[in-house]
Amino acid sequence: MFDAVHSGRAKAALVPVENSTSGPIYEVYDLLLSHDLQIVAEVVLPVRHALLAPPGTALADVRTVVSHPQALSQCNAWIETHGWAQRPTSNTAGAARLVGAAEEPGLAAIASPMAGELHGLTVLANDIQDVSENYTRFILLVPSHIAARPLAVPGFAPGTDGLRPVKTSIIFATRHVAGDLYGCLAEFAVRDINLTRIESRPDRRTPWHYLFYLDFEGEARDPRMAAALRGIQRHATFIRVLGSYPSRALT
């Protein structure tokens, strides 16, 4: 999806970035660094997993469950109570396709009921996620040359259900010097800017150095936010704004 948008084969991509149960999707964080795309929106969706198998399969017949690692993690306790083996695949829809095409006895997939319908599978169990309040946050990515529209109301952007607070996402790296990360975070604290998320990832260009992914409330072009970003540059070796976009609250 990142390559399709970057090359122009697609206008936008909606990718999952974190789950409320199993945490961040690190592959997406790494791809954000390596592709010149910007975030223009986020979506938070409830995740309801189903166990799918070929027609005629009973729950007692299942021996192995295939799905994306995130889905397996979100249903791990339920899987372990049945003593089934787990096999990761690239995505949940692909797991349903694999089970629909395979002739392996006892093979089942964790995916959506819709994926089961598309690949001729039946639902053996619904809502098998370990935590009922299970949500995934997605971000909408477009090419960076597409200019963001100015906000009519400072700090708020229009959504499908009215004005929503704006959130900004950035990536930055600091020197391997005591106090540099503190100095970056202090730029937000002294301006009373609320941070909503911070995540670290290894910097593949330099061993034992790290990149920090940070979300904060506010628009990057707001004078107070812009001042914080300029302040970070005194401590950071690298900084990039990934985008300012309407924040989605759980409803």
C-alpha cells in the first residue's frame, strides 16, 4: 500500500497503526520513515474476530489456526484454551483465502465473517477476541505534495460528525547525549501541549540509536505548536512532520 501511493498507482492508503489490545504495528511505523507520505485522517474501528473453516468442519475438528500475527495475539487466550497450533499469515483476509483453497484437515482462519463469505467458509465462532473492547486505529496516507487545507477554526478540523480536535504526528531523533530527549519533550510541556502517544523504534541507519514517533494535540502550523517544533530542532538530529489531521474519539 505504501509503494502504491508513493508511485501514484493509488491515491491514498488506509493502514492500521495500533490496536488497543496488542499495541503498535511496528512495520507501519518503519514504513512511515521510509516513504514520503503524509497523514490526513485517522479512523478508529472496533475489531470483531471470527473463527472460519470450510463447510462441514466442526469446532472439535480444528487443529491449526492461521491469521495475521496481530489477530492471533488478540485471540491468544481463546486459542490456547482449545490447545490449537498457531500459524501466522500476511493478513486476515489472506488467511481466509488460504483456508478456502487448502485441503488441509483441521485448518481454520481468524478473520472477518465477510472474508469467510468471500472464500466459501462458515463461521464456527463469533467475537473470539480476548478483550471485548478491541479497537484498531488506522491512518489515511496521501502523497506529501498534496497540500493540507487551512483550518477554518484554529485547532479544529471538519469531520463527518462535526468539528474535531486536530492531532499532529511527528518523527524525530536525538543525539546520544544526556538530556536531549528530555529537552525535546520539555518543548511541549512548557507550552502546555498535551502528548497523546510516544513510541520508539531502532534507527536502522545507526546501531543503538532510536527514532521517536510522537502524537500531540494541535496543528503543526499553529504558532504555539510551530514554536515547540522549532525548539525540538535544538536537540534533534532529525525531525519530520507526518501530518496534522482530525482526531477520532472512541464512540
